[in-house]
Amino acid sequence: MTEKKKHKHEEEVKETTEVQAESAPKGEDQARVAEIESLTKRLAEAEAKAAEYKDGWLRSQAEFVNYKNRVSRDNELTFFTMKGDILKKVLPVLDDLERALSNRVAGDAWADGIELIVRKFQTALEKDGVTRIEAEGRPFDPNFHEAISHEPNPDVESGHVIAVVQNGYMLGERVIRPALVRVAQ
């Protein structure tokens, strides 16, 4: 109950008490006034308790909503982390297949089959939100690249990637595996 309503309610009770006091006999008047005051006091206490319980209930509701949101975020993060861990274990297989394709002899029929497997593998990864980190010729960024060597190279600007030794991958905005690169000095 707001302060205004409470004040208005108290005034009404006071007016009712005064009207009853004027119409009642003197001896009964004091007993009635005392009873009304007692009931008014008990009503005010009950209203205060009800307001306290309501506030507690509203806080509990808000805490529960926050808890549900936190659990949902934690579950999503756990799922994303597990997915990244599984993909990190599978990426070396893709690396091996790509190395096999890069060293194939022209005209080998088995190489066409491996190329088809690699494309299917890459398509499946793309559907799951995995993207390759483009590094060659770009400025070195320690958030996405891991330098394995710094070499002088007149063709490439200093601090830029000369070559990618092992491709890096991202899952959404998160780096699953940084690209292993050679960097120009």
C-alpha cells in the first residue's frame, strides 16, 4: 500500500471512530475506541507483513529468472566449448588429407576420391560454423596466428605472413586453432 493510500485509510478510520464515539454512550465509547485502535493496529501490521512478503516474493522471482538465464548461458558456453574441442581433434585429419592432395601425381584416380572427401569434410565444417583463418600475405596477428619462424623476405612487407604451415580455424568468433605461419622480418 502506498503512503498516500495508507494515510487516506487512516483518516477514514479516524473519522469513523469519531462518528462512532459521538453516537455511542460514554462508557461504551472508551471500550469501542480501544477495540477500533487495536484492530487498526493489527490491520497495519498485517498490511506491513503482506508488503514484506510481496517484496520477498518479487525478489525470489527475479533471482529465479537470473538463475535461469545464467544456466542457459553456461549450457550454451559448455556446448560451444565441447563442439570446439571435438572439432580440434578432427582437424588434423583434414590437414593430412590436404597434404596428400598437395603431393598427388597427376592422373591418379584415387586423388579424385580424396579431393571429394576433402570437399565434403570442408562443407560439413562450414555448416557447423567453422571457418578457415586467412593468413597468407596479411599482417601477423597473435590472436589468430602462431609464428613458427621470422625470416627475411624482400617480397613481403615486414610483420606480414610469408606462408601458412598449418591452417587455423575459427568456430564463430572463437579461435579453435591458430594458424601456424612464417613471418617476414
